[in-house]
Amino acid sequence: MIIHEIDKKLNMQGQIVLKLDHPLSEISKDYSLTSVARIRVKKNGGSIIINTPEISSESMREVSGKLTSFGSNVEGSTWSSVLDISSTTAYSFFRELIKTPSVVVDAIMLQCGDIHVFFRYHRNDHRSVSGIIAKHGVEIPNFQVKYLGESRGLVEEYRGISKQIPLQYVQIGSDVPPSAMDIKHDPVINIFGHNWVREMKYVEGNESHAIYYERQKLLEQNVKLTEISRDERIYEMTFSNPLMNTYFSESTEKSIAFLGVGHQLFGRGFSFYMVVPQMHLERFTGLVLGSFSTFRDWNMVLEYSVPADQL
């Protein structure tokens, strides 16, 4: 599994608690709800996708009207929302945090009215992360640093979150068709060759930001490459991939708050994983199987589908 190779590459970890300035936070607090979320970055703002499982029928009757007013999609005892949070102080903090080269946000939870942000980063960026916390911590209500220290690992983090909201690890393999591998003009191939692992930071437009873990000597330097740790061979760079763009856009359209995303390339063999809430596993499985038909020339195969607490 790709996640085991990535697990402890980033040696620092954090958990920040803060208030989201939105009426939905009050509903979460009043009914003691726990939700999983994903923030999407846009050039002119940002949004948050919130997935909430298993609300009691009595609570659902009381809150369904309020949820509908926020544009929430209610399905049985679960609901999903996509909210514009561009003008919130929470989004300002999040956007600055993820712009730090080594920061990867692993999960966001809305729990009893508060947002919990789980992230990892490299110790070389510790001063920058601490500065961002100091800057925004005085502006945001209920701001708390629950943990900031040595990384316990990505796998352990998802196991812990799964105790509150069940998560699923899904990994897919494929063969990159020649038409999708431009060995002359693709900066990723030119720099890292055909043997690397990366994990997603965030997507902005059609451009994806990712951290690369080098498996072989860099083939060339590039102005797009940001060095995080030369000794540990960790870098940050952007890329664009039509298959991944489809997954990101369709998961947003289906209101699926996926969490971590990782990729690896070995020769022409390309594998990737996504961590998704089990409440939307049926919906996500439909997305996966649909992509098998849409990208038929990639020869895709389902490699793993495992509950995150069994990783």
C-alpha cells in the first residue's frame, strides 16, 4: 500500500481546533454532531464539503429545515453540505497554512461546533507553521493548539479518526497510456523520472500541489521545484493529471469529503489512493467504476479497499 511508504516521511504533526463562523457550527454544537470535511481552495475564495453520518431520526426532523436552507443534501439519516467560507477567518488560516511547502492537511472534522484540523509537515518548516499559528490564533474564536510535535504517522492518525467516523482506504492501479505521458515536456518526468511517490496538498483550478518523495537522484533542477529537505529528498511541486482532475471535480459534485490522496509511479505503472468516509463508499465506488470506463486506455484495476482502522 502506498500509504505505508508515505506514513512517517513528514516528521511533525499538528491538530488545531478553531471556530467556523457559520450557522452550521451552531447546529453541530446543539446536536453534538461529528462530521468529516474537506476544504477546497479556489483562486477567488474557498468552500468546505461536510459529510455527517447517522443523525438520529428525532434530531433529523428538528434540523432538516435548517439544513435545507444551507443547501444541504439530506439522504436518510445522513447529510452533506457544500458551504462558501471565503470570508471566514478560519479559511484565511487554512489557506496560509497549506501554502507552507511541506504542510499536508490529512483530515478536517466538525465536532460539536468546532473545526479540528489534522496536518503533518517537515520540521524544516516548523518556524513558519508556528508563525502562522501565532498570527491567526489571536483572531479566531476558540483557537486551540491540541497537538504540535513529533509525527505519530499518517496511518495511526486515520485509525484514530475512524473510531469517530469510519473511513475507507481505496487504492487503484493503472498503466499510463503513451498519450498521457509526455516524456519531453512533463516537468515531473523530467525532474523525478519514472520512479517516485507523492501526496496531495491541495488543488487550485486545474493545478495540483503535491509533496514528492524522491526515490532516485534528481534528473534536473527546475524553477517549479521547492526544496523541503535535500537530505531526506523531499520536495514540493505542482502537476496536472486528467485522471486526478476528474476524481477531484466529480467528488466535489457528489459532495464527497475525501481526505488523504497519494500517488506513485514506477515505469508506466501509476497507482493512487484516496481515503473517504464510509457513509459515501457506495457513491465513491460508483465514481471509481465509472472512471474505469471513461479512462479505458489506462487499464485500471482496484488494488485495495480496506477500512482505515485495519491499515
